[in-house]
Amino acid sequence: MKEPFRRALGIIRTLRQQGYEAYFVGGAVRDDLLNRPIGDVDIATSALPEEVMALFPKTVPVGLKHGTVVVLHEGTPYEVTTFRTEGTYENYRRPESVTFVRFLTQDLERRDFTMNAIAMDEAGQLIDPFGGQKAIRERVIRTVGEAKERFSEDALRMMRAIRFASQLGFTLAPETKQAIIEHASLLAHISIERMTVEFEKLMAGPFASEAFLLLAETGLFAHLPGLAGRKQELLQLSRYDWTKLSSSVERWSFLCGLLRVGEEAAAFLRRWKLPNRLIKEVQKILSSLSIVRSYDSWTKERLYEMGSASACAAEAVRSLLNGENVEQNRSRLLELFDELPIKERNELAVTGKDLMEWYQRPGGPWLAEALQKVERAVLYGHVENNKERIKEWLVRCNQTQEKNC
């Protein structure tokens, strides 16, 4: 048994000593079987929420209605949830009620996919009533029970299926894929925020290319913000290696670049309810792409104005769009940035106050122009970034017509 589970064994054993059943469940068990990094470890138990809270000194009742209590064990929070079944779903997303039950199989039966419906006991033995291990061996995403019923209950499960395909490289079982095709329109009932979370995970997955192909083939894309009528673009997205992009900003910028949303980028991104900070950064990158057509288009001034992070993100997007070596170009750009004599304005040896004192003039538009002139001269090596040298250079520029002034 791996360390993340061993650290939580105290919770399992305490529950079992009091006569309750308790098991590790969900994504942690799945990822353990796949030899992937194990994230949050969740526990399912026959104990009712109040019984769980009575057994542990530090608990947080985060979702008593749905049977979930967070237990703080040796400094780590663990979600402990009572075995439950779910009633009729409302708005194709949430059950209107849950019923606490005493049997593990009933709890596993309500879960979305067979690979997520495996439990593990304190000895490391697996309980797998729905063939989750077989699905993992076959690398197939298959719903627990009837696929049509699962997606009618919670339409977001369709996005989760394709997101898992992106993260794990699994294929969709034929009946699962067909059910998504038939129920894709139900995605319209899901909040934009929840779709965005799944879509961002999808873009970041190592098999994102295959996931975009699935979005196109199932028709699910037509119910995502700004993607209706863009099947051909989705097919184009599937031809690129998305693993070359290393951040959310880069991925959204690349998406906008391929969709050619141009000046409508901000409106497109707002439809996804993305934060303003990210939208502005994407706009900054897209704007630079209209100027930087090739790696050689990067001037010292442009690199300085954008900063290393934004410039590298823009270069990654540009390189991938043009079929160039992303890692190599990004690395070369970082080297070029490291060679700049100053990286940002606060490193400049003079300030606006110095210039006003030297010129004996109050502040005004001239001051910004003068500082920009000094910055440019320092960047291109026309003058050393030294206060006295800059002052001498400015005096000389006022007296002569040197081309570097």
C-alpha cells in the first residue's frame, strides 16, 4: 500500500474498531492502479456523518446533507462520506435527495465510471463489483450501469468522460460514446463555470489532441461557449501536440489563435467566465503574435516590454502554430532575455525625478518620452546603465545629432 493511503489508515481503523465499514474509494484508488500520482485520498464508510464526527476530535461538516465530513488526521484533511444512494436528479446535474445506506456496493453503484467505482480496504484488497479493473486494463471509459441513464442524471459526466480521455489516454466504450452523441444537448443545462473547469483540465491533459477529436465526433463541442459551428476548427485542434504548452494562458491563447477569433478574443473568453487577469494576458499574447511573425522578429525592446513570462508564452504559441520547435525557441528567447542589460524599468539607474532635476522642467508628457528614450538606449547598449553615464549621454545628445540618440 502506497504512502498516501498509509497516512490515512488511522481513520479507516478507527471506524472499523467501532463496528463500521470503511474503504478508500474514487480517483485515488484508480490512480494507484494506473501508477499515477495519487491526489486526494477519499474514504467511504457505513457510519453516519454524526457518528463520524463523534469519533474524531477535529472535523469540519462540509456537506452533511450529502454525508461528507472532513476529518483532520495528522495535519491532513480527508473527506469521509457515508455510503449513499441518490434520488431523482434536478436540472440534469444534482440529486434532489440522498439516502444513507449501509452497504458499499450500493454506494459504488451511483458513481459515474467503472474505473472510479473501485474500493480498497485497509489490507489493500480491492472491491470491484462493476469491472473497473478490467476497464483500466483495457484502457476504456465505461459508465456504471446504463450510459444514457448516467448522462441524463448528470450531464457534466459527458465532459468528464472526455476530460478523462485527455488525462489518461483511454478510449470511450462504444455505448458510452453513443450515449454522449445522443445526449450532448443536455450540456446546455450545465453552468459555464463547471464546463470551464473540465475544459481547462481537458486542454492540459497529455492526450488533449485525442480529446478534441472526441469533442468533434460526439457533437459535444456545439454546446460549449463559442464553439458551435466550429467542427472543422476542432478537428484542426486535434492535429497539434498540446503538451508543448505549459500554462493555462498559453493554452487559451493557442485556442484563440487557431479559432482566429482575433479582436473578439475578449468576448469569446468572457463567455467561458474566465478571470479578467487571464483574459488580459491572452490579449497581450495575441497582440504580440500579430507583430512577431517569426523568431527573428523579437527585438530587445519588444522582449523587454513583454517580460520573460509573457514573451515565452507568446513564442510557445507562435512556434506551435507554425510547426517549429517550441522548447528550443523558448530556451533561445530566455537566453536573449537574460542578456538584456535591464529587465524592467525599476532597474534603470535614473528616475523621472532625476530627469526633471537635470532639465529643470516639471513633469509632463515629455518625461515619459525621455525615460523611454533612455530605456531604449540602455537596452541597445548605446549607454551604460549608470546614472552619471546616462546624464553625460543626454547632455551629448542635446548638443549633437548622433544617430544613437
